[in-house]
Amino acid sequence: MLEGLANSLQRALAKLKAKGKLTEEDVQEAMREVRLALLAADVNVKVVKDFVERVRARAIGQEVQQSLTPGQQVVKIVYEELTELMGGSQTRLRMAPHPPTVVMMVGLQGSGKTTTTAKLALSFRRHQHRPLMVAADVYRPAAIRQLEVLGRQIDVPVFSLGEGEDPVRIAEAGVAEARRMGADVVLIDTAGRTHVDEALMQELERMQAQVHPDEVLLVVDAMMGQDAVHVAEAFHTRLGVTGVVLTKLDSDTRGGAALTIRAVTGCPIKFVGMGEKIEPLEAFHPDRLASRILGMGDVLSLIERAQQAVDEQTAKEMEQKLRQARFTLDDFRQWLQQAQKLGPLDQLLSMIPGVNKLKGIENLSWDDKRFKRMEAIILSMTPEERANPDVMNASRRRRVANGSGVTVREVNQLLNQFEQMQQMMKRFSGLGRRFGRRGAAL
Ligand code: GDP
Ligand code: MG
């Protein structure tokens, strides 16, 4: 997803990260590259201009932060501005205080309305709602059948009146049917045209006036790039779109739509479509996409990577131990071994937001020799000491240092690092529980 943009932005910023001190020219040069990267990704010219200006101003007059190098600080600014550009934080669906919640799905033909309607219905069903889908596209041949087939597939009822009917009447009758059967969410799948046209807009406006939707979700194809932004503007002007679903982000899109729609129209992107298969719709998280684009802080992918290497069972046991606060030095040793398998550890650690702020960890060089010494220290401890490092008083520390051929200082360091790691792992397992469930869409 958005690989081209990610690569060029990361390349532009990598040079800054490597420098200890930044001159104004360094920042200018990097901003030139950032600008080109965004333009190549088909981001709106004015949006690019404003964006670069904001980053430049903040980067040059930057607050000094002790935990980050100036280069890292610029990366952080870009991350924050990218997140802000895409809407800041996740925007959720507005639910009616008195059910049913009515959602109108609108957009051009082929944008993915029907597919997205089914995905959204499935998300609701998974969250213990009772959705009803309404087939209000009477123009496209077999559009009603398409929705009915999807309904059967995901076990969600579909309301329709047949092809000769007025879509506005179908929508109204659909909402009435939802009340009758006790459905608490009504998803109205509407017709689209190949381009924005007056007759369609009038029909949608009439429908909106009749059913008073809580949400008007505009489905747009991310592959359309800047055209998607124009479509969004057109729909928003007429209907007051409450949220955008950006589909086909799984395809080879350059990213322009994702980065521009919110800034230009003011409409938040609420969901993204990531495939043709009917799976729960994915919520849109600006911060996660920004961190994915910049290749840092993506806790989700970090956890995924970690889980590939750590065998499932070990991971589970560790999580259990962490929850019960039984993470011992033996586990730490095991963790170090697993961590070695994952590749460059500093890179891995840098992906966890805030980790470089943990004292002691930043100046750890995770080379083989270092690891062997740490292992030796742990192995020189008694099982009791490993299980409960609190008992490590001065004389025990001296004994372990002698036993493993290191200085007492190194033993102290290791124990400090263990404590840091313990804290981090605790946070880590908390994050896993909060973010780790995929498809938690709503
Ligand atoms: P509608 O005309 O707006 O109702 O669009 P449809 O839901 O019929 O979808 C049009 C085409 O786009 C179909 O072939 C879908 O399978 C495909 N499609 C919809 N959403 C996505 C998506 O998120 N990713 C991909 N790759 N294809 C999608
Ligand atoms: Mg359709």
C-alpha cells in the first residue's frame, strides 16, 4: 500500500536522520524531496505546498527535544503533519440515538458501493448489531441480485421492491421494514453513474430528504487519484457527505486520494476497502497510515514481525507471564535470543513509539559479543535470583560479576536493562491487546 510514496519519503528523511546537526540548507533540501515525493504520489498541488510549508516552519524553528536528534525530530514533525493531514484521529460512525441508524451509501458506478455495503453490514453483524441492507440501485441490471447474493453469503437480510420501483420509495420502505423487524442499522445501497450527473444528484437529495440518514457515506475508488478528490467535492457540495470510504487501497494506488480528500473537502475518511473479498470493513487510522508511510512506530507490523519469529507457544507463555508480572531474567534471556532472530534490534526497537526515550536502551549495542556477555551474566545467577532479581544485593552482584568474567558495573547495567525491558514488555502486551485484533472495524 502506497509503497512508492513510502519509499521516496523515507529516502528523503533518511539523510536527515543520519546527521547530528541540521543546517537550514539540510532542511530545505529534504523539504524539496518531500515535495517531489508527494507530487509524484498525486497529492493536490496546493495541499503539498501548505504541507511542506508547515513542516519547514516547524522544523526550522524547532523546539529542542533531548530524546531525539534534530533529524529524528523532523521525521516526527512530518509524521505528525501527515497524520493531521489525513484527519488526526480515527473518526467513527455516527449512530442514531434512537435506532435504526440509517446509512446512505453513495458514489460513482464501480467505486465499490455494493461491496462496501456488504462489508459494513458484516462489521455490524460481528458487533452484535442487526443490520438490514436495502437494494436501491434499480438502474444497473442485476444490482439487486448482487446485493441479495452478498446478503445470503454474510447472513444479513436484504430489502428490495424490484427493478421498476422508485429508489426513494424503496429507501423509505426499507427503513420502515427495519423498524418492523427490529433491525437497528439500515444500509442503503444506491445507484451510481460513471460520472457525477444532475439526475443522480437530484435522486439522492430526494432520498436524503425522505429518510434523514445519520450517515451519508461516499464510496470512492482510491485508484482515481485526484479525480477521486473532485468526485468527493461534487458529492459533498450537494449532499453534505459525513464520511468517505476509500476503496481499492489494496491495489497499486499512489496515495493522492488518501492524503488529499480530507484536506480539500473536510470530510473524514472513515473506512478503507482493502480487497474484493467480503470481510469486515477496516477503520481508517490516520496515525497508523502515516507511520506505515514513514516506516516507523508501526506497532501492528512490529507485533506481526515479532510473532512470526517467536513461536506461538512461547509468545503465549510470555504474554501470560507478563500479565501476571512473572517476567523473569530467564524469560529475558529467551527474549534476547528471539530478538536476535528478528534482525537488527535497534531498528526493531525504533519502531516502538517512545522507546528511544527509555533510558539505557538507546546506548545498547546489540552485537553478538554483547549478547553473549549478557547471557553469561544471567547464567551465573542462581535460579532463585533469576526469578526474583530483587534479591540481587551488592555481594551477590559481585559474585555474579566474578562468575561471568565481567565488571559489577555491567551486572548493574544488565539488571537495569532488564527492568526497562520488563516495563516495555508490559506496555507491549497492553498494546497487543488494544490494537492486536484485526478487523475491529467500528
Ligand atoms: P458499485 O458499482 O459501486 O456498487 O461497485 P461494486 O461494489 O459492484 O464493485 C465494483 C468492483 O470493484 C467489483 O469488482 C468489486 O469486487 C471491486 N472492489 C470493491 N471494493 C474493492 C476493494 O476494496 N479492493 C479491490 N481490489 N476491489 C474492490
Ligand atoms: Mg452497486
